[in-house]
Amino acid sequence: MIVVTGATGNIGRTLVPLLAEAGEEVVAVSRRPRSPELPAGVRHARADLGDSATMRPVLAGADSFFVLLGGELNGHGESPHALLDAAVHAGVKRVVLLSSQINSTRPHAPSHARLREFEDAVRASGIGFTILRPGGFASNAFAWAESVRTGRAVLAPFGEVALPVVDPADIAEVAAAALREEAHAGRTYELTGPEAVSPRRQAEAISRALGEDVAFVELSRAAARDHMARFMPEEVIDGTLDILGVPLPAEQAVSPDVEHVLRRPARPFADWAARNVAAFR
């Protein structure tokens, strides 16, 4: 049995069907009632990853456990050791943690201290583990959906700064492999796309997917900061802008890990844009 937290989110909505189609018994965990998007045959459990007491009965009988921190859990909550102790008590044999590339490129970033605590707890648990450290998600481009729909324009800073954004579907496929296969135990994978692509080029890919012109409007750092302050914690904004505007060489490098695990190249941003074009119409 495989327990998947964040089952209805960006990664989980792909990961759960992948596991179910492979014949695995899957328990999809969320804090909300069962989503109609969950495949038939997948059991839903309403529990809170931040409250290990609610997770104990969910983990009973599980072989593998996918851990994805969402929302406020990235900032605070009970000790991650409480969750890992619950997994140990349940007899879980394998844990896959979704972390972030920042924990290798900027290991002292305050914004990711909580994820570092979870990485440490997973490694100390005695359970077989795999840690996934993706870079920026291709799906961050959903932030442009409204301006593309209403004005056929992408508004973003640092138009020529390229990063190898990763398709969430590739992250889900790597997670599925790590949850099912012993070969990934003890490994930490950095997950990127196959090439670095700038915001301007991402706008061009969305334009091609739509079959219509989409303009690129470059924002100043100050304007981008004002916009991000509407939905992002203050302590995270400047660090995010630093990565987007002045990335370290390691953050612009293409990792081979997606191809190594999946035996195929990582999906390019244009593929993600074509699959998700409805959001921009």
C-alpha cells in the first residue's frame, strides 16, 4: 500500500493515477473531502500531515509514503520527527520526500529551513528514503494565465534569465518510481527540465500553443516584488527574486536525474504549455 499526501495538488493529481494504473493500492490523503478527480478504486483518507496523530491510522499497513508539505506546513508545525516516528511505528519501508533544489544550492536560505528539517528527519528515521529536489516548476507559469487570457501578455521580471524549469508530471513519474522500486533508496535527486528557458521564451511557447500572439512585458524587480507581496510571505520574496534574477550556476544547470530515473529525456516547457493551453485561452 502506498500513502500519498498532497494527493489533489500539483504533483499528487498526476502521481495518484500513475500508481493506480500500475496496480498499486493507493491511499490519497488530503485535509478536504474526497475529490471527484480521484480515480475509482483509490481510497481517500482525510488527515493532516501536520498532525501525526491523524496520520497514524492512515499509515497502518503502508509500505511506501509520499511526503509533500503544503501551505503553512512549510513554515511551522510539530516536529517532523513525530511524523517519521508514526511511519516507523506503522512499519513503512520507504519514504519519498518532495523537497527543493534550494536546499543544495542555497543551504542556509531561511525560506526552506522547514524542508531541511524534514530532510534531516527522513535521513535519521532508519526508513529507506528518497529525496526529490526539483528546481522551479513549469506550472509556475499559471501565474500568467489571467494576463494572457485578458490581454494576451505575459508580465514578468528578468526576461532573458533562463532556468531549466521542470514539468510537474516528470516529478510525479520520478516519485512513482521511487515509491515502487528499491533501486532509489538512499538517493537524492535534483530534478530539472532538459534546457534552461527564459520567461520570454516561455511566453513564446505559450503563444505557439495558443496559435495567437502573446506579448512579453518585462517588469522591474520592484514591480515584481509588489505583485508577489500579494500572495507570497514577505520573507520569501527577495530570495525568490534572487533566484529568478541572479541564479547561481548550479540553478541554471540541467540535471540528468529525470532521464536517469525515467530512461527518457525530461519534458521541455513547450510540452507543458501545449498540455495546459486551456488555462490560457
